Amino acid sequence: MAVSWNARQMSLVAQADFADECAQLADVGFPFVEQARVLDVGCFDGEATVARFAPFSNVSEVVGIDPLPDAVLAARERAHDGRFSFRCASLDEYEGAPGSFDLVCFYHSLQHVPDAAAAAARAFELLRPGGWVVAKTADDEAKLSYPDPDHLMRRVMALYDQRMRSQIPHTRHTDRHNGQKCATILGRAGFSDVRVRVRTASTAGLDEQARAALFERCTYFRRGSHVACESLRAEMADLLEQWRLLFKRDDYFFLTSTFYVAGRKPGAAPRASGLLREERQDGLTVRAMGKEDLCAVVEIEMSSFDDPWSPTALLAELDHNPRACYAVALDGGAVAGYVGWWDLPEQGVASITKIAVSRTARRCGVGRALMAYAARCARRAGEVAAQLEVRASNAAARAFYQRMGFQEVGVRTGYYVEPPTAGGSASGSVDDAVIMALSL
């Protein structure tokens, strides 16, 4: 089968879904995986594989597999990044070692394999403990068409699924209802923390040209150009033309859904945050930060910094950064402040990323209690020093850290750069970052 088969439309679909794929990778913490190894099942010509993973500096190797020889040849010709390799094989033919990947991907490929349950089980075997499988898949039952008095959409789907699909080698085993089954398939294969996100595309608010493009994107593979029966191709062409005319109408509504499903292989190594223990001192309770604290922490973050972290950034630290440790101080059950640091054992350092106290609890010992707690946890983890950066102009913060025992050990010149104000009425400001360290 020539690689040109549907290559253009497959590329357009990959481009349209790129942002959602990146969001799924962020959701499973992929950017935090060091020296990540990836297996992309059904990579086709490699275009989407390279576009998807080349930007990640934490990736050490990406292996793409596909059963189409011409597609794999095209993938090899386009791969100029030494981290990528492509092999002509189906998943059951691929001889990867168990536990050798951090991520296994099925981007519109799980629905095409002969046995989705067996494919999920094989992915489970290939993943290291704590690794993730991610799938992007479809479900024809999750489509809407209105007004459609002649049931054109359903007739197109029925003709394709019942009479055409099995005649096309690439889709002989395709399950057009994989979306609703995918989470169960992963769960039965042994994956935990199974997550499902559904993204939709519809004609709502689109002009005629955009509606036509959506129609083409959702029907290109149903034309049956590789079906030998001419009368069957003609029947499908007639139905598709009638359906296409509906897309020209301003009052026609069509919706299609894409399922993004992920599951984690149990047994990951313990996170650095597992070192945090609940402690009580001076009327305060200091413990590991949980998601239930996020709302209060964000409120303190917003009131404490000119460039606060977003809720999603903080949540990503809690969920996915294996080096991250975050703790909160509670006063009467309410969050009075928080501290965060990264455990960097290869450097013997705990790098303080955040410390802030609510306005109503400042100058009451909360910051001191949090910093002392972080230092004790880092010492238990085997670190020999804590380190942080502070603006040179922030005299109060520098004095506080010095009282805690930190010493100034270096300067990053011009590290903090503020953009000009709106309208260009003022120039941007520049400030140095003072590096301070505490021996543990």
C-alpha cells in the first residue's frame, strides 16, 4: 500500500489534534520524565511522531513502529534527529524488552489492531513501573448530526463498517466504537489511574469553508478508494455527496468526539515527597501539601508574587514532578503558608522553589517554621545543602534568609527582567538574582 494513501489528511488531523496531545502528555507528567524512552505504535510516515516528541529535551529515544513498509521508509527519510528510529513491525511482532519504555503511544492505532486487549497487555509488559500508556481513539456512536432526516451520517457509517472496512487491509480489524471501550481495556490490562478526556469538534460557529474542511477530515477514509467493488464505491460516493450538502447549510450541526485515554503501570519508585512527615510546632501543623490545599495556596501565591505560578503549574508539580516536595503550614486548620523545593540528590542540594505566607499570618513565625521543616526533610533525604535565589532588591527577603542561616554565595546578573509597561511609557526593569545557600 503506497504511503501516499491518506497521508495529507492524516497530517491535517495530527495538526488539528496537536494541542490536545500535548495536554495529555502534560497531564501524565511526561515532561518530568528524565531520559524518557517512547514507543509510538502505528507511527505511519513518522511526521506526527517527530513533531510530537522532537521538542522534548527530556526524550532520549523514540521508537516508531508501523506494519506498512513504505510508511516506515518515509519515516526513516524524514528522521534527522538521532533520537528517532523507525521499524517495520506490528506491536505483536516488535521484540522490545519488557520494562524498557516510559511511554507507549497509540495515536489512532489501538482501534486498528486485531486484538485491543492483547495490545494493551503488551504495552503493559513493555512499560517500566510507573510508565504510562496513552491512546487517542474514536467512536462513531459519539457523533451527532442534525437535522439529518434521511439519516445520512448513520447510513454512511453503516455502509463503511458493514461492507467496506473489511476489504481495506489497513482497516480490516478496525473497531469504530473503541472510544467507549478504551478505559475498560486499559483497566483490565492492569493499568491504574486510568484517565479519559473527550475533545469535540463541531460545525458550530464555522463558516462554509471550515465546515467543508471538517467534513473532509471526518470522511476521507470512508471513500473506499482501495475497495475493488466499483458499485460499492459508487454507492458510498453518492451517500457522501448527499451528506456533504448538509455541511453547506448554516443550520446544520455536526459534532465528532476524540477520546484521549491514559493509564499508568503501577509500581513506580517512591516520590521525593514521600519524605515529608507531619510535624507540630509553636501552634502550627506542617505537613505535605495536597490537592485540597490548592485553592488556598493559589490565593497566597497571587497575593505574594508579581509573577505568580498558575494553578495548573502548581498542580503539575504535585502530580507529576518526582523531585518536587511541597508542604503547607496550618494555623487553626487554615493554610497560613507553604514551601516547595526540588530534591536534587545528584547535586546533594534541595533547591527551594517557593515559600510564601498569607498576609494575615506574616511576622508570626510561619515562614521560619516552613523553612526549618524543609531543611529537616532535605537533611533526611541526604542532601548537604539547601539553595535558593532571591531578587537583589528584596532586602527584607535576603535578611530573613540570612537569619535562617543562609549565606550569599553567588549572583546571576540581570536574571530578572521585567517587560516595559503597556504603551511603552516606561522601560523594563532588570534585577540580579542573589544565590543563597544553607549547609545542612
